[in-house]
Amino acid sequence: MLKRLLEHYLFLSRWLLAPFFVMLTLGLFVLMVNAARHLLSILTSIGSNTEDRVILGLLGLIDSTLTGALVLLVTFSLYENFVSSVPATRRDGLPNWMGGIDFTQLKLKLLTTIVAISAIKLLEAFMDIPKIDDRDLNYYIAIHLTFVVSTVLFAFSDRVTISGQVEKRSDETPKGEAGERD
């Protein structure tokens, strides 16, 4: 009885994560306001900015957009994995990926988005090279390469793990059943 009560309590405690998801969505609003301010500064200096400054401003907006998409992806995926599933149907207007992202896919989407954000930051640094110290530029490059290598290693390890699981399942299939080997 005590074990069942504890398990029920632990199962219900997953709802304690819901306020975190609300806070993440409020963070999206803050990010949106910051991006709007950034856009306003680009628009108010239309005639006085060089092409490089405009490109840097737009890269900042792309960075904000990717960060917002990352927050939304993580929010939905974690909610579905830890709190409650979201029934996705065509008529609800929900994206196709909702309800179908497991931890492997979430990890890879998260890492690839971080690599994209890092690449934008590195591109911003390259566009502003006269104002950036060599040491700082080397840090940008090192951090970006670290993200790229980490993403490749995670993808490789997941592929090896998945292929090992598929191989193990096919070895366990008894003869005479579907999937029999010749």
C-alpha cells in the first residue's frame, strides 16, 4: 500500500513541471520584445547603416528566431515526454512533429539548432572582424567547433545504438516468423 501511494505521488509530481513550461513560454514573449526592439533599431537607421550593419542586424533577428523555435521545441517535447501527451490531429492545426519526438530526436534537434545559433554568432564575429580581438575570435571558433564535433559524436553514437538494437531484435526473431533470414 505504501509503495502504491508513493508511486501515485511520484506520478502526479510530473505536473510540477507545468509552471516551468509556462515560464519558458513567457520567456518567448521577452525574446519577441527584444527582437522587436532590435528590428526597430534596424528600421530607424535605414539610410545611415552600411550593408554589413544591416546584415548583422538581420543575423541577430535570425538568431532570436532560432532561439525562440528552440525554446518552443524543447517546451512541447518535454511536456509530451514528462507530463502529458498532446493529441495531434490535422484539424487542430498542430505541427506534424508533435507527439512524435523521442529523446534521440529532441537531442539532435536541440544540438543542430545550437550549432546553427553558434554559426550565426561566428558569422556575426567574422562580419565585425575589425572590432573583434583575435583571442575572442579564436574562442568563437573553438566554441563553434566544439558544438559541431559534439553534435556529430551524438549523432554517430545514436546511430550505432539504434543499429545495435535493430540487429539484436533481428537476432531474437525465431525462425519461421516474419523477417526470417535466408
